[in-house]
Amino acid sequence: MNPYSRTRIKICGLTREQDVDCAVAAGADAVGFVLYAPSARFVAAQRAAELARRLPPFVTPVLLFVNASAADIAAACAAVPGAMLQFHGDETPAFCSELAHQLGRPFLRAARIPLDGSAGFNLLEFASHYTDAQALLLDAHVDGYGGGGKTFNWSLLPPSVDAHLVLSGGLNTANVIDGITQLRSRCKSLAVDVSSGVELSKGIKDPEKIHQFVAAVRAADEPFRNSRT
């Protein structure tokens, strides 16, 4: 596995213009919009489109779906050109691959990891079913969908996963360095995804926390960058 690749950053659950602008200014590589009505961070497709229009080149909008219909996903994609898809429910490999191919969009597939990182879930088997995914997003398995701000036991993940991984679930400025350090060498490349860890309240981001989180990720990268120069 590649011992160093710059850790990409996604800020998820954005609902306001100022939060989108802050994520961009802080250096986020991607921003996520939750198109799942039961979520406290829900935005409709047209609202996601309004927010995504603020993005400069090379910052990717990501549309998060939970068991949405193909028609609803297609409509959202039409509203947000260039968006990546994130499947966070019970979508099958065939559904994800076929729809992403039809729409011409890359996709992330969320893997719901038990909080103890072990019983009842095999990440290597899961990865083998979703080889068309651009990356697997690792989130904690709690009631409902989404990690609920919970972390799982990173140390119990397989030592080598032949996939690009996105670490999510309960990340914040205090623990993201440890997460990156533990997982960087276990995959093709590593990204991180934060939502509640940079919030004042659900759906309302804290600019200071966003900047601190990004700074922590860059600090985690620094020793590995130096080791290759």
C-alpha cells in the first residue's frame, strides 16, 4: 500500500451558504449534502444545487442518498452537475454500479462498521462486492443510518484493504490524527469525512472547528510527507 498520499477531506451535512464558503476556504476537497429526509441535516435537491453553485473548480459536491429511488437520484444529479454519489443505505452492488454507470457519476459506498469493529461484518468481503465504487466510506453502525457521531474501533480493521477508504464516524480535531495514523497504510489511499465533529448544532457548522479539523489533518500528513523528501 502507498505509505503516503495526501489525506483528502470531505465536510458533510452542509445546509448553509456560509458553511459551504468556510469549508472551501479551509481547504476541503469535497462537501456533502444529505438528501435523506429523516436527517436533521436534510436538504432538498434544489437546495443542494443552490449551495453547490458556490463551489469553485476542483471542490467536489457529494450527494448522500439512503435507499432513494433511481428516479430521485437521477433528478438530483440533473440538478447538481458534477456531483459524486454516496450510497448510505441498503443499496445492492448491482443498483449502485448500474445507476452510477447510467448517470456517468462516480460513487462512494458506505460500510457500516460495528462499534467494536468486529462481529457480523467483513470489510474485505464487502469491498469485493463493491469494486466499482471509487471508495468505501467507513462509518459506525448505529440505529438508523449514519454514524450518529460515534467512532468504531479502528485498530480491528483488516491490515490491508485493496480499496480507497474514507474514514468517517465520530471524527473531530482531537481524534482525526490518530485515525489517519492507524489507517493510512492499510489501504490504497485515505480520506476523511466529518460532520458532527465540526458543528455547533446539527446542520450548523462552526467555522473555527472546520479550520481546526483541516489543520489537524494536515498535521497528520506532515510526518509522512517529510519522510519522503
